[in-house]
Amino acid sequence: MFILLFILGLVTRTKEQSTLSQADYVHPARIYASSRAKVGEISEVKCSTFGITKPEEQIYVYLCKNGVGINWTLAKSPDSIFLMRNVKKEDSGNYSCVFSRTKYSPKDVKGQGETTIFIQVIDRVYPAVIAGNKSEVKSGADVDFTCTSEDAPDTSVLLAYLCQNETIVHIELWDSQKKEAIFRRTRVQESDAGSYSCVVSERPLATTELGTCGNNSVFLLVSGELSTESPPSTGTGMTMAPLYLLPSLFLMVLLVVLLWKNGKCACRRNWSNIPDDHLYEEAMIYHTRVQETPRCVN
């Protein structure tokens, strides 16, 4: 039992000495970076030991987030550059730099730099308000959704995304002057029924990124089939229906008048000698050249 306690105490002391040794050889450095970064972009962080270490001295520089190392580099100059690629919202936090003359695993480095900076990662996605012109339609109808946002910037080129059940289904260019985008869903089917919302973004979005979409949502109900029957006939329709018969009626009346005049008067041209099969042709000529009507002699 005594031997077991001795070994346990020895191991504990070794760990304490190791931690103390590491603390003795990790020193604070200065950090320079922008306090704001955008999701999906590259954020540059500079750690500097200028005036703290000798120019030719070999040291290991660590970038720390919230007091814990997350990256390291072998310094080749007093200034070391770290590039945070494809930054995410979760990368927001307090950043600082430390250095050592012995290489450690970044996760084992605990410490604060000479200066600390809070980097806030901006998503560049702006939830918007949606409104629909219809809440219930028949299959085959068209539906318009209007997306508005007062938070979206005026100067950027933005895209508006229409979401159905938190999944992107339509994209439109954002109107920065009107601060709106209009989505038209044409010939909707029952599968288009569901909850609709919208967001505005400065960067391309993938459907997997959307945990939430929009400040509010509207529900669209799609049922049945759109009626294709003609509306009931009105007085106007009844009046317009026989118009296509007027030319034929006019020709028939004209033929009757010609036949009647043929029996009553002697025309400059003897109509009675014209075969019956030419009456229709002569009637057509008469119809198109009314001003040349034959003169009859009583």
C-alpha cells in the first residue's frame, strides 16, 4: 500500500513539474487582426514578437482562442501570419498569441498573450419577413410571395432565398432600393404545400446551412384541380357568337337581290346569260367593288 501511494505521488509531481515547466517557457506575444470577419472568407491574424525575441532566435508561435492554443508555426521572422480559412460563426471568440522555445502540441498550450482581441464572425445572412398573396389555392394556380428586410445592406449585391419547410426552393436577385424580392411559384401542385419563409444573403447558401430561415413563415394549402370550364355565357357572348356568319348572310342576300333585279331590269350586262355557277364569283366581285354597281335601265 505504501509503495502504491509513493508511485501515485511521484506521477502527480511529475505532471505538476511538466505543467510548471511549460508555463515557464510559454511567453506572451502581441496580436494584430481585424475585429470582424465574414462567414466563408479568410481572416488573417498576425502574431508579433518584435522587441521581445532576438531576430535570429528560433521560436514557436501559437495562436490561442479563449486561452487555448489552436494553431502553431515555426517563426522565421518577428511577425508570424495565421490564416483562418472558411471561417464560421463558431470561430468568434477572444484571440491572443504566445510563443515558446520548445515545441508543444497546440492543445496543450494554455496562456494569454500580451494583447487580446475579440473577433466577431458575421454570418452575412439576414432573416427577412415573408407575405403571400394567397393562403389556399387549387392545383395549377400561381402564387406570389413577397420577401422584405430592413436589415439587409443597401450597397451589396444580395440574393434572396425562398424556403419551403426550411429548404431552399427558389432564388431571386434582391432589389436594394425597394428592399424586397418577389417570388412567383407557377402551376403549384399538392407537393408545393407547406410552410414558406425567406432570407437574404451576401454569399451563396447551401440547403444544408439553413438551421432557420426567416423571421416568420406563411403556410400554403394546395388542394384539388384548377377549374378549366368556361364561364357562363353572357349577353355579350350571345351577341358576338353569330358574327362569323355575317359574310355568308350578306352573300346570300346579295344573290337574292341580284336575281330579283335580273328579272325586273335590263342591265348594261346581261345577267341572265351568266351560268349559275358564276353567280357566286360575280357576287364576290360585287361585294368588293360596291362602287362599280351596274346601272339598270327601266
